[in-house]
Amino acid sequence: MANVVAMFVQYLSAKTGLATGQDLPTLCRRHLPRPVAGFLWVQAELVVMATDLAEFVGAAIALNLLFGVPLFPAGLATAVISFAILALQRLGYRPFELATTFLLGVIGFGFLYQIFAVGGPSVSGVGSGLAPRLAGTESLTLAVGIIGATVMPHVIYLHSAVTAQRKRPVDDFAKRAALRGLRIDCFAGLGLAGLINLTMICIAAVLFHGVGGGFDGSLQGAHESLGRLVGGAAALAFAVALLASGLSSSGVGTFAGQVVMQGFIRRRIPLFLRRGLTMAPALVILGTGLSPDNALVVSQVVLSFGIPFALFPLVLFTRRRDLMGDLANRPLTTWTGVAVCLVLSGLNLYLLSQLLFG
């Protein structure tokens, strides 16, 4: 369900950039009251920091699993690698996009290999598992984290910017053709991401319930269980996929941070300085010995809390014909966006109330 929502939201974001030639943060600054835009900027920066924390910690854990490097030195090594990936930006967006696509391919291969290596879940089991059900605050926390990790509010800002920077179509026919291409891109890319997400959950389910258990829910536990129950190749594929995921997403998060700052307050700082600032919380967690797995879950919950703050303005702007022209939302699209906002906000508030008063 989160993946379907992600397809819908990212499609709206891409359409915004195509129709207006502006990114979502810029539209917020120009068309919303200054206090509102200022609040949205602050929460967007927190979302970007949560994104960097998750991906940075994940990549550091992957280096630890692959080479036995302690977590803090692994974090420093991750910083060096991520800086190298960011250097591709100097060559333009295309090399960065190709590098990210390659890393996504590595992720997909790694997790598809694992699902076959563990024997695969039953079709009926997967079907019954797709029915959402909650069992207490811990279950709700994980569900909200899955939503945050899948919909990714920082990418809502970034996607509109990437689309806006492309050459705009000159006539209605070209606009419609470009819009169809964006729709295909969103559905294909996020469809692959959804398959990978589903595969990860199925692997955990099979390890825990099917072929011997012993899985404690941590990334290190997943790696150990794969090696013990399936074989070293499956464990290696898991660690490589985890590393590729962290490195690709960390670069995306840094670019999203630049878009957020430039759009909301018309300020830019060097990419390397921004990367250094946003990686600091992750290094603190790795250096002080706090649980990296708990930090990962909390960071994804923070992302979920940021989704409505990006989605409400997005729906507001995409319904306006004076901004979007012929690409303005139809009423059904607008009301679908409003419904998604309300459902996600309700889940977030319910989780918050359970954590505070439950």
C-alpha cells in the first residue's frame, strides 16, 4: 500500500516540475505565507537529516559485515565513499543518475538472489501477508517506518526539482508525451523498489518462521542467519545490497537537502559541507555505541511524519490551473491526494498518542 502511495505522490511531484518549471520548495516560498514556508523548511531539513542518518548507518553496518571493520571506522569510510559519489555531480546529473541506477541494480540482484536461496515463501503466504494488520505499538511503529522509508518525503522535493531542470515541452502534445514518460518512469522505478521491499520482508519471514529461526530482527542477525542457514553467498549478497542501498540513497539525500535550502530560503552551501553536517548525527550514533538498528527504525518514522508536510502543499499546487495549466489535477486526483494526507496524518498522530500516553 505504501508503494502504491509512493507511485502516486512521486508522479504528482514530477508533474509539478514539468508543468511549472519550478520545484516544490520554491513554490512553497512564493505562494505560501512566510511563517508557513519557514516551518516547512525546518521540518524538511530534519527529514533530510533523518534520511542521511538511516542510509549512512546502513552503509557503515554493511562495511562491518563485509570486512569486519568496527562501526565507527566503517562510518568514516562510508563518508569517504559518499564524497566520491557526490563528486560525480560536477560532471552533471547524468553520471550521478547512472551511478545510482547501477547501485539499484546491485540491490535488486542481491535481494532476488536471496529470496531464491532461502527457498522462497509460499504464494498463499505472501498473499495473506499483504493484508495490513497491527498488533500493538511496536507493530504500528514498524508500519509507520515502512511508510516513511517507501514514500520518502525528501524525494518529493527532489523529484520536482530534477524534472523542472529538464527542457520544458513547447506545446500541449509534447507536454502530454513527457507526462506519459514520467508516469512510466515513476511506476517502473517504484515498482522495482516495491519488489525489493517485498523481497526483504519475505526473506525475514522465511528465516524466522520457515528454515530454523534464530533471527533477532537486526541487520547483523539477518546476515548471520543467512550465512548459517543458507550459505556464505547469500550473506555476501545481503551485505553488498545493503552497502549499495546506503551509498545510493545518501547521495540522493544530499541533493534533496540542496533543493530544500535553495528553494525555501534561496541559500546554497557546498555539497561537501552539507554532507559533512548531515552525517554528524550518524557518526555520533556509531561512535557512542547506541543501537544502530533502533536508530534506523526511528529515522524512518521521522520520514513518515514529514510526508504530509510535503504532500499537502503538493496537492494544493497541482490543483491550481494558474500554475499547472492543462496539467492541473482532475478532481479525483486532488481528492485522492487529500485522502492520502488524512490517512497518513491519522496514522502518525495515532502512533504519537500511543508513544506518549499508551
